[in-house]
Amino acid sequence: MVARQLPKLKTRVRFPSPAPRLKTMAESNLISSTFDWYLMDIMPIVSQNAIQQKYGYHGLYTHTAAVVFRGIDYALNLGKSPKNVVLACAFHDMARVTDGDDTQHGANAVPMALRVMDEIGNIDIKSRDSIAYAIKNHSFNLVAPDYVSACLWDADRTRLAWELGYNSRFFATQRAKTVAAGNANQYLQFMNQNMSDYARNIITKLDKQY
């Protein structure tokens, strides 16, 4: 997934309605509307605060965007609101400055994420703690304490399963196990089917390497 760089936008963080009144089938489902919310309202704020690369293997407009989409999918398949999962996915690599080993990038991203959550506002303490834990531990923990960690970690690790081979011990949610063990190109088709026209204009390329 490769996204265009968006202009700086005024913060207007409103989570989408469960029944958005949009035009197409893609635009009328929660995956699509939540992903649009991320692209419009969250990604520009993260871009202004992150030190991660914008493009490339761990880029904000490439890898992070794909992780957010998968996180939304996995959360909804658990019957959970994807809002906190979107935020955890959006923030998880904010402090990554290299594609090599960086065992501290999760912990280093937490202060950045907390500042962004202050800017966004209306995020309760329990949610903030859950998001911060998920970010800090996304590179190495296997036992997720809640659905936010489970969905972020699964969404982040899916492409590694496509690249290196699937191992169920690294995944917590059934939807992620199915996706990670399956065909990457089929999931890219699923992504394309569940993106709005707005997202297709922003996302210039779908690629399994992200």
C-alpha cells in the first residue's frame, strides 16, 4: 500500500457513524468509512509528529497505512470498535528511523503517541493505557492483554507471515490467522473492494510488502 502525502489539515477528529450515509457499497461499510477517517483525520496529525520515514518498508504512507487497514478488519471481525486499534496502528512505528533491528522503537513511540492523543482529545485513560501498551510491546510480545494489542500485533505481523511463512503462535485473532495463512494477493483484492473512491485516490498502490 502506497499513499500520497496529504496536506496538513486542521484537526477534526470525529469517529465515523456506524451507519455512514455514503454513496457506494465500499463507502457504506465500516472498514471503508473507518479507513477514510484515518486518512482524513489521523494520518496528517501523525505525519506532523512522527520521525519515521514516509515511504519504504516501514513508511507511514506505506506500511503503517496497510497495518491500519488490517487492524480495522481484524477489530471488526472481533465485534469491537476499531477506533483504538486505528490509533495504536497509526502510532506504532512513529519513532522508527531504520528498517533494521530497532528494539526500542516501540517504547520510543509512546511519548509521541501520548502527545498526539492529547492533540486529538477525548481519549479516556483506559484507552490511552491500552494503546500505549500495544505500541510499546508490538515487536516482541506474544500474549496480548486485550483486543487493541491483539489487533495491532496481528496487523503488523501479517506481512511477515506472507514473506517468511505462517506460524500460528504469532497471531491472536482468528481473522488474522486466516489472512496471514492465506494468499496475499487475495487480501489485496479484498482491500481494493473495501476502499472508497477517496481512499483509492490517496492509496496509489496496493502491495503485499507493506
